[in-house]
Amino acid sequence: MTRSAPTRRQLLFTAGSLLGSGLLGVRPTHAQGIPVAMQLSWLHSVQFGGSYIALRNGYWAEQGLDVTLLPGGPNAPVAPPLVAGQALLGRGAADYDAAAVAQGAPFRIIGVAMQKNPFCIASLPANPVHEPRDLLGKRLGMALINRPVLDALCALNGIDATAIEIVPTQYDAAPLLQGQADCLLCWATDLPVAMAVQGVDSVVMLMADHGYEIHAQTYIATEDSLAQRRDEIVKLLRGEARGWQDYRKDPAAAAALTVEMFPDLGLDPEAQRIQAERQLPLMFTDVTDAHGFGWFTDESVEANIRTLALLGQEVGPDLWDRSVLEEVHGN
Amino acid sequence: MTGQALVPLRPGPWLQGAGVLGLLLAWEGASQASQSHFVLAGPSQILERLRLDGGLLLRALLATLRAGALGFALGVAVGLGLALTAVLAPRVERPLTTISLLLFCLPLVATGPVLRVILGPGIGPQVALAALAVVHTTFTTVLVGLRAAPASWFDLVRSYGRTRWAELWQVRLPASVPYLLAALQIAAPAALLGAMVGEFTGAERGLGVLTIQAIRSLDVVGAWTIATVAAASAMAVHGGLGVLGRRLDIIPPPVLLAPPPDPPVRSPAARGLALLGLMGFVLLLWQGLMDALALSPFFAKRPADVWAYLVAGSDAAVHRQTLLVALGETASHALPGALAGLASGAGLAALLVLAPPFAAAVLPLSLALRSIPVVVTAPLIVLGLGRGPAGTIAVVAAMVFFPTLVACLSGLRHASRPILDILDSYDAGRIRRLAIAQLPAMLPALCASARMSIPAAILATTTAEWLATGRGLGSHMAMTAMTSDYAALWSSIVLIGLAALAAHAGIAALERALLARFAPEQLAP
Amino acid sequence: MATDRPPSIEVRDLSKSYGHGPHRIEALVDLNLRVEAGRTTALVGPSGCGKSTLLRLVAGLETPTSGSLRIGDETPEAVRARGDLAVAFQDAALLPWRSVRGNVALGRALAGLQRDRTAVDALIALVGLSGFEERRPAELSGGMRQRVAIARALAGRPRLLLLDEPFGAVDELTRGQLHQDLAPLWQAQGTTTLLVTHSVAEAVRLSDRVVVLTPRPARVAADIAIDLPWPRGTGIGSNRFHAFCDEVSAALRDSGGDQRLAAQ
């Protein structure tokens, strides 16, 4: 509730100014520092729980940063605000980042929040999909734009994609529950969670466990920013890492904080709690234990390049830049 | 019994109440029967949700209303300004009409991200999208109003040697007031929809945000509750404006027709030149706007980028192929949907005239459904009808159906009284009254509905494709935005704009031909 | 109707009111009137006296609040249902999208008669519009449209013809021409004709009998038989014609309706 007061004030201010360009993002009330914005890839949710902890606990403010977290949405691609310089850091994914670079955006991936890609095949226990082979002969509900993801999975596991009947859906679980599909291609951290909250158990086959290696929830910045605002980027990522370390210790508290900070989003506390739990194993692995939050190895970059090639995207290792992480975790 | 048929559609309030109650009961029954399908939530569940989450919904509603109201005011002001300009300088009317139609047809999925960058964080995109949703209808409706005075009034003003300004003050503005009110009523739900879609570009509160959450988390009751809240508030604004009009003694205008002005008689060469000039102007405007705002060419593509993508580039043929296939798929939903909406709207209007008590129940419902933003209905309808063509076609038909019904009913009511008396004196009966006098009188309204259905069909199809079915140009645009393929996105927008203009020109020609035959008085200047 | 003969009209204690409570308007109160079969009766009276209401009641377009109205020995609805009556108003009320021929043919069709293009074209010729069969109403002058409306009314071979200011919207010269051309048509068909008009001269010119009504509530103030010979084309302007006009005007004046009539 400490958030609502300033935002309301800002809202009035915005309403007063003609088209409203006042800042509406979440920012600490007390911070007086260098204004910095991070563009999130979706609406606020515990998916970004570590960032909220960093904000609430002043991990950025104490470094002299005044951080705004810009919410995303179904019609809010991450790349434009980064290119336009409105956000210093953005949350992407290796495949989207590669596509943006191919279109001329000078992005670098400087950190990876999700070590394991959250794409999964979700099914019901009565008709489960435990491994890629189980997909044969099944009706798979998926958004058509994810077709390359399925093809990559099939190629990685040597199965015939034509033996899977694709039911075109958009991103919701209803087709599975209505019986129009036997399984869904989705993120392990959202639709299965939604089903769990509705009291529906599901079987989740993580595609990352079957060779699909695409860094998700990447941190991206433009080469320009990396050259000119490197210090701020390092501080931003450092605060982020501290926030996520706290998150790891108590995901339930992060879920509660998320719900508290965004009372107007209609977040379901139970769903946030389950999601907070389920994304832990995707974010924290042996690699992060050894090197710190957000780290990526040369091997995983190689694996990403291979998977991206299967998705039809040719990239080199210079899409990734570990120097910021090295600075963050170096001291 | 003819006496009753003469004054249809004014049933007693209790009859209306009974109709609404019956519909509510049917709704509840259907929701109970389909409980396990995650499709439909009934009134009882919605009431329960309102009780539990009332505060949240109210805050969301206020946030959306605030942005919607700002956009409404801005859009109405711009629409009014355009209409006044067109009246004072008739030469610019056609370019203005074209540009406002193009703006209206810009797909939400495409404008959102660009507006977010231009306007920055905050409620800018919400306000701008609400305004964009309002400008065109306000412009066209008020323009009709500014012309809705008898020629003799203008002669009177001119006989005193007064200027165009006096004409505007003394005749046009007073004559346009009822039309302005009608324009505001049309604009209210549209502004709400614009504000909700604006929230899709990143917001922390509002009905649009809650809609995304509800649909993502399989919260069917939530989605229906939001739909109910949105519809109720749009209806309240609509009704409030109606009450205001009655207080001020503003008589609702007969029919909002405004057939597009006859193209001035010119040689084909001159017409082609004018068209080229207009296109050049639009392109200049586009380029100039992008440059003036210093938008990065990474996402803010210019005419030359689209030209390269579609025509000059090395892969242009492949690109054209991809986009035209997607456009074809979109058209294959939009066209049957619009036709189904027009046919069922006109058909039901005719049926209501044959059986007036029906109108009692159907009219309030039609207003309610017209007020529900398509971003909420599209996923719900697709949820019910499936992701095949049927779902999308139904979404489009629903968008087109309600305005058509209202316009056609109004048209039917404006059948010439003396002609109906003549028919009654022969005891012609309701069906013959309908066929001989009322249906022809309805044609202008149907034509106007068809013209207005173009942007509606585009909006509904691309939204359904984007949010629900994952097919066609709407989904393609969403995907290109996600993968930063902005040249493809802008090319899609250009294609949609061209398709909309072509459809508009086709319907306008058909309309002029029909009106010349059935309602020559509508074409009088 | 038992026979093909034109019917008489019997009006007894006829009342008609509109609205309720304070908004109630009494258009007619206890009116008594008889219209003879096969003749033309003109109703004159001050504006608002209820003569148009009476015509609408006879046409079955409205239902009486009380009293009785019989056409022959039937109700207006029964006569109407058989297509035995036709009306023409001040507004020609033509369908703008139909040709002259189409509009006239509509009168036949609505009266339940067979299609008969020859008969329709003959009627069009009778009202003096030969050569205009394919024109649309928008292309015609006001007088021509009124001719079409009369032709449409006659096309159904009505036994009762109800005319409400049929020439009210046309200029004086055209009106005289229409009087001369059209009145013989319905007289030749032997219909019972009820003509509502503001014009004293028109009433005298076209009718066998002029009924003068008082201001609201309407009563019969005078009932004047016009025994000028038919056809009257040449007799207009005669002393007798003017005498009848003076008599009707005097009756109007005595009934208190002249000032309002003059104000029209």
C-alpha cells in the first residue's frame, strides 16, 4: 500500500498533463538517484519476484539507482522501448532476442534468469505425456506461432512431427479441460499452475529435460547502453541478483510481496505461491550455485546456438556477453 | 389491430422487465448446464464474484474509465474539429474521410507498441487508443449533423448576406446537436474498448489487465464478470447521455446515414491524379510523423521499408505470398462474419416489426451486448464455439449484428407514414407492409451499417485471431511484433488499410446506386 | 357487401379521443352523420374540427372510442379487408422506387385484383399521364403525383373512396385542372365518395352535398345539397355556383369556424 499513494498522485498528475507521460511504473518513494527503467516481458507477477524484493529492500536505491519496472503485456514487445532508450534493461528470451538481432536490433544477452526453458508439454494424468515419444498419435493444443518449438523438440528427439495432431489454440488451458486436446504446449509456470489452482492435476514434461535448450527470461541491453551506461547496468543486475537470492530462500514471501505490491492486478495468492515454487528449479541449478544468479556457461551457449539453428535462427556466440555478470559476481 | 402495429416497439416497462428476467433465467440455466466446460458463467456466479472482488473491480473500472474518458474527450474534440473543417472547406472532406477511416482501421495489435514507445510509460497509450477508437465515428456522424438542415435555412441565412461562419453558427451547429449526442453514444463503448486494449501495452491496473489475468488463469467467472462490468458501465454512459438528451429536449436524429459524397464529376485521368495525390499525402504524413518523432527505424518502419519488404526486396515475392495468404484467411472470416451480422441484424429488425413484443426483450439485450468490448467477447465466444472459422465468424457477426439491428430498426420506423396508411386502408397486413414499404425504407440504414461494418469486422477478426484463434493476419501481426519483424508488421497494416479502403469504396458505390433508387432524398446535398 | 352497389355511411354518436388523463384530447364527440350511397359528399369545417379523424375512422385506420360507424351494413374493417375502399391524402404517398405504372398497379394488387397491365395503363391514360408510365415519382410535378395517387386509389375499383385534401398541396391553376379531369373519373365509377377539404369552392365544385362542421367538438352545422348539373366544367363561375359558395361560407361563419378557416 505504500505504492498506491505515489502512483495515484502520479495518475492525477498524468491526467492533468495533456496526454499523460508521467511515470506510472513501480518505483520506491524515497529513492533519489539515477532514473533507470527495466522493461518486463509480461504483466507484473511473481515471475519477476526477485525484482520486487530488490526494489522493496532498497538494493538498487543504496547503489544510487532510482529503478522503474515497466510492465509488459500481450501487446507490449520488449524490444522497442530498449531500442528507443526508454528502458536500459529488458527481459527477453534467447529465441526472441536472436530474432530482434536478426532484424537489426543491437542487443546482447548479459544474463539468464531461467537456466532451463519453461516450455513444457502439459497433459492430464489419465492420458499422460512423460517423454517426447508419448506425443505420437496425441492431439497437441498449441498456438501456431510455437510450431518451430515443436519441430525443434521433435528433431532433438528423433520423432516424426507429422504423427502429432496439432490443435490450434491460443494460450489457455481450456482445450485440454474441454477434451479438444490431449496435451498442451505451454510454460510449466503458468497453465499447469492455473489448472492446479482450479483443482486439476497435470503431468508436466519439461522440454528442457529433452534437449530443448533456449535461455529464457534473459537480461538484454543494447550495445550502445553497454558501452555508455555500463555502470548502471552492472548495478541494476547486481541488485537483481541480490533480490533473487532472497527469493530463493523464501519464495512464499516473494509471492506474498507480489500480491501486496500490486493489489489492482487481481493476482490469485495461491497461484502466485505455486508459481513461485515451480520456477525455482528452472532458475537455480548447479551452474548458478557455482557462479551466481543469472550465469551462463559456454557450453549452454553452444547448446542454445544448436537449438536456435533447429528453430531456423543462425546466431553466433557473440549474441551473449558475460562481462557484466563477471563484474557483478566478481566482487 | 392495425392501430397497434402502427406504434410498435414501445412495449410497457413490465413487459420489458419480464423479457430481461427471462433472458437472465435462460443465461443462468445455460451456465448451470455447462459448468464443467469452462465456457459460461451465470448471473449468480457473477454476483458472487462482484461481492467478493467488488473493490478490485471498482478500482480497475475507475482506472480504465479515467483513461477512457480522457481519450473520449480528446477523440470527440478531434472528430468535431475534423467535421467543422470538412464543412468549412468542403474540398478537404474526402482526404479527411480517407485518413480518419485509415486511422480507424489501424489494427490495435500494431498501434499499441508504437504508441507505448511514443508516449512512454503511463496511461498515454490507453488514452490515445481510446481517442483513436472515437475519432472516425464522431467525425462522420457530426458531419451528417452539420448538413442536416433543410436547404431553405441556408438560403435564409444567405439571403441576409451572411457568411459561412454565420451559417455555421446559426444553422449548422444547432442542427448538429442531436447528431453530436448520437456520436457521443456511439463513442462511449468504443472509448472504453480502446482504453482496455491500451492496457495490453503494459499497465498495472484496469479492466483490460484483469481480462488478461482472467483468461490466462482459466477464470471463466472472472472473464464474464469483467464483461458484465464493462458492459454495464458502457450502458450507463450510453443511457446517461440519452437522459441528458431528453432533459435538453434533443430529439434523436432520424437515421445516421451519410452516404459518402458523390465523387465530383471528373475525367478518369483527373480522378486517378487525385487518388495519387491523396496516397502521396498519406505517405508523406506517415514518413513525416515517424521522422518528426525521431522513431527508431528498427520498429517504426517508413514507406520505403514497406516498399522494400513487399515489392523491391529480394524476398518480396515470398513476403507477399505469406501476407496475402494470411490476409485471405482473415478475409475468409471477416467477410462471412460481416455478412452474417448484417443479415441477422436486418432480419431480426424485420422480425421485431412483425412481432413487436419481442423487441421489448431483445433491444435492451442488444444494447448490452453492443457495449461489451470485443477483447472480452472474442475469447469467450471462441471458448464456446471453438477455434475453427465458426468462432471467429461469430465474433465478427456479433460485432456487426447489434449496430445493424439498431440502425435497421430505426430505418424501419422511418417508413413513410402516409404510405403505411395507404397500405393499412387496404388491410395489407404486416408482411406486405414490411415488404412494400418498410424494407425499402430500411435499405439506407442497412447500407450505412455495411459501411460502418468494415472497421468493425477488421477489428473483430484481427482481435479474435490475435487473442483466441492464432490464425490469419491478426495472429501474424502479433507474431511479427514478438519476433521484431516490424517490416512485416507495417506491411500487414498497409495491406489492411488498402483492403479497408477498397471495401469502403465498393460499398459506397453500391450504396449510391441503391439510394438513388430507394431513397433519392438521402443523396440531396 | 350483399350487392355491388356503393354503400351509404351511417355515423351514430361517434366519439374518438386520444391519450389519457390530462393529455386526453377529444377529437370527436357524439357526432351524427349520414353519407348517401353513390354520391360525393364534401366535409368542410375549421381546422382541427375532426374531419380528418372522421375520415380515418371510416377508413378503419383508427377505431372509435364509442358510438357506431357502419358502411352499408358492415364495419369499416370488413369493407377494408375486402379491398372495397381506397384513400388518397394530401401527401401523394407514392413509393419512390416504383414507376408510375408500379404505383398504380399496387392499388390493384392490394385490392386483391388480378394483374392487368392494360387496365393499369388505361387508368394512367385517364388521369392524363400517358407516356409517363416508366417515370419515378421524383421525376414528376406535384400535380402529376397527385394524379398517380388518384389513379392508384381508383385502380382497386373501390366502392367507397375517401379523399383527405387530395389537392391541398398543389397550386391553384393545377388544382382547377385536376378538378376538371379527375372528378368525372370517380363519378363514372359510381362510388360513394367522401371528400375532406378546406376549400369552399372545391367542396361546391366536386360534391353533390356539402356538410359543414362546427369547431371542435364537431357537429353538423349545415347540410347543403348542391344541385348543379354534371358535368360542371362549364358551370363554374355561374351565379348559382357562387350562390352555393356563399351559402356554405355563411354556414361556416355562423358555426364560428370562419375565422379559423380564413386563417388557413
